[in-house]
Amino acid sequence: MSGAAAHCGGDGTYILEVDCFGVNLAGGPVFGPYFKSVTGYADSPNHPSRDCMMPTTLGQIGIATDARITSNPTRPGLPSNAYEYDPGR
């Protein structure tokens, strides 16, 4: 599995968090775990997703080791200048 997508019903927002492991040239350690997240909106026709395999845009080649939907962040968010920055975090 190289990523995850989510959809939730109800009201408000949720956070999809994906734990990845592999090569990450976008920042931090070059080899090891890296974390990705995105905010989703309940009952939206859009399904937020994050992919651990983005070799051409982020230099990331990895697998998803865990994924979860939560109302509160459990992993660090990406910096505001990151390609996949999530303004909902």
C-alpha cells in the first residue's frame, strides 16, 4: 500500500494521517519514517488522500505503514512552505 484516502459523514472536519517509510528527499532524514496528513470535510464529494509514492514532485519513494482518521492531530504537520501543506492543520 502506498497511500490512503478517506470519507466521513456527519458535520465538521477530520484529519487523515498517513505514516510512510522509505526515501524522502523533501526534508528530514533521507531514509526512514515520514508523515503526511490532510484535512477532510464531512460529507464532501471530495475524498482527501495522501500518497507515499511521489518520486517526481517530492522525491518520496515509500510505503504506507499506518493510516488513521482523527479529529486531533497525532503527528507533526508539514511546514507552511511544503508542497502538500494542509491549511486546515
